Amino acid sequence: MKIKKAIIPAAGYGTRSLPITKVIPKEMFPINGKPAIDYIVREAITSGIEEILIVVSRNKNMIMDYFDRSLELETFLEKNNKQHLIKKITVPNIHIQFVRQPIAKGLGDAIRLGKPFVNNEPFAVLLPDDIFIENESSLGKLMNVYQMVNSNVIGVKKVEEDLLKNYGVIDGKQVSDHLHEITNLIEKPQSSPPSNLAVAGRYILHPDIFSYLHRVKPGSGGELQLTDALKDMLKDKPCYGQELLGDRYDIGSDKEYFELLKRLHDEQI
């Protein structure tokens, strides 16, 4: 079944990037004149996604405004002979809708809000913290794997051992080049991680995941974790991890955000 829908959870507080995220959503951090979330949406479009649901919170109206037309600005540009700039503010040609997450209760809760939108179809999830720079779409790779296995597929990246404590980490067996059948998922292991493969912010999920999300119990901080629902689902249905070989930048990390800006700047010179 073709994957046509994607959820982008963008309701978090961005605590790693405070104090700037008190007033500017992390998803709106500028990257070469565009907000980070623009790159996420365009990755989804490139991969063939036709409809996107962005999960926001009360203080994320800036994201909604960015993906809306500004008729006043367009009129101003036309009257002042700056029509060539209108293409810079043209919104992506894709159906985008929004839903609010009233309380920050975790990634699992944010995705759970998308059940009516998904309508019992397989769907993609793209975390806006993670920007991939590569020739082929990371999401597109996962979509191709899903068509083969008809089950959950998670994007994973090799990560240095001292950083694994910051990510979900998979355990499993390799079944082909860069593809692993997952036997366990550990959220932010503080010691003895089961592998060096960390979850990398891209998922293709079977719609059955919603029944597990509704049963999962709150974890640390009272949050509902997608990882916990995926672990429960492993008992009934296989899950796969596809290694993503392109360069990933976590814009929630100051170091990686500035490395990304420098790389893109250098490539333009």
C-alpha cells in the first residue's frame, strides 16, 4: 500500500535550546534563509508524501503562519515591482493540516493525536530535530523497505558509544546490507547499550501502532513513549531498522546546528 501520509510532531518545548526557544520554535531555526521544518516538509514531498499533519502546541503558531499564504505581503511585492520574490514565499504544493497537543505528554501522545488523520493507512513520522543531507531521501529508503516487509521500519544511524545515552538504541540481527530485524528497543540507555545503532528520527509505521499507543503506560516524566509502544508491538509483529547512510544533523544540539550551517555555507561558495 502506497504511503501517502506523514506526521511531523512539533509541539515540544525545545528545552535543549533554551532560552531562544522561549520565543522562537526550534522548528523555525533558520537554515540558509529557510526554517528547519521547511526542509522536513520538502523531504516528505520528495519521497512522495501527499498529506502532512503537523502536531503543534499553543506557542507554535509561527509554524502555522509560515505554511499559510500572506496575501498582504504578496500584494506589497507586486505593487513595488518585486514579483520575483513571491516564489520565495510560495507555500509547498501539498495538503498540510495541524492539530494541537494541549499538554506535552511525549512523542507517543503526539502521534496518537494523528489517528483520525491516518485513517488506518501506513504512515510516515519525521522528527523535525533531524536534518539529513544526502542525495537520496532518507524517508524514501524506509518507504521502499516497508513495501517489502509490510511492518514497522525505523531509520537508524551508527552513533559514537558515549552519545548513545541520548537516543533510543536498537538490538537485533542483520538480515541484509544495512537492514536489521529489531528484537528490542532501549530508550536512552545509560549503560551497556545493546548496539551502536540509534533511532534517527524517521519512521514508517503500520496503523496497528495506535492500539499499542493507547495501551502504553506513561514513562519517565509522565510521557507516553513511542519506543514503549514499538516494544509492545514487537511481541506480535516484526520491526526493522534501516541504516541511513547520509549525514544527519540534530538541530537541538548547538554544535551540530552550527556544523550544518557551516557545511551548507561552504557548499555554496
